[in-house]
Amino acid sequence: MDAVDVELQLGSPSDERTKAEKVRVIACGAIAREVLAIRNANGLDHIDLLCLPAIWHAHPEKIAPGVEKAVEEARAAGFERVFVGYADCGTGGLLDKVCERLGVERIAGPHCYSFFAGNEAFAATEDDVTAFFLTDFLARQFRAFVIEPLGLDRYPQLKDMYFGNYTKLVYLSQVEDEGLQKKAQEAADYLGLAYEYRFTGYGDLGAELLRAR
């Protein structure tokens, strides 16, 4: 589930259900673990999950056209109900235009940090203006999704350019895992930022998936 550049299609536990009865959830690969955990914990076996490449996290211009193609393919394959497992995620409103045109809904919020923290709580936090956020996925994949895309492995002097205005790294954790906490602390040390840990669980994601019916 941590693949960087492939699409993942994960059928539901009861694959005998017809596609018309299921909901195709088209989600960012960076939240695949969380979607599956919520699905399995709540018996949401009507959810059929398709994950688009998580590396689009670093290339948000690919999200809207990628989702549009995936929605059209899902409907052509017989899925009558489709839900988009993305927040705006840096698309600048383009994803909303796709969703409106195709008549599908998406996860509420500006990005995954917000819906994991809870959109209302995230919006009310004033001292996070200079915070750089990690989720479980990004703590696990910090090198592949932060260091390498930004070229910091080749040009470490760029750290100040990219992160000079940040004061802290905030790790929003979905599961309490000491190994991931250690990785997040190491990421903060690497960037020269203060470290803050917040356990969020799945935040608003569970409620969003519960309405994907």
C-alpha cells in the first residue's frame, strides 16, 4: 500500500456483490491503509477501493485529470456510485470542478492533514501557520515523498530555501506506533525543526466514508 507510482485496486471482502451495489471509492494511495482499516472495522463491504498514485501528493496538477479519468472508467465498468477519496489536495478548486461536472462527492476539507485532524479543529488552530505536517504515510515514506522529490538528497543546501520559514514539524498520527514516532522525530531533526506529536486517529475520514453509500 506504499507503492509510489502504481494504481491499486482493492476489492471489498464480499466480491460477489454486483458493481451496481458497490461504491467505487477513488482515493489517494497515501490514505489506502486508513480507508481499508475503516472499511474493515465498520463492515463497509460495499466499498470497492481504487487508489491513484500516492506520489501525486507532490504533483497536485495530476489529481483532477486523474480522478476524472478514473470516475469515467468506473462508470464504464458498471459502478453506479462513485466517491472521491481526496480533499482539495492542492488542486486549487480544479478537483471540485471535476466532481461537480461528473456529479460525484469528495472528502470535505483542503487536504488530508485537515480531515485527519478534523476539519473544524484544524481550521481553528492558529499556531500552525509555520508548521510542516506529517501523517503516518509521510512519516513512513519521508525520503520518497519529501527528500527525493525536493532534491534534498542531492542538494542539501535547499533545506533552508524550502523549510526556512517553518518552525516545527507536527506529526498527525493515525495509529499509535513508536516506530513511526521515531521516524517523524528523525524527520524533524533532519529539517532542523521542533517536533510535535498529535494523535488524531482517522479524524473525519470515517464519517466521510460512512456517507459513501
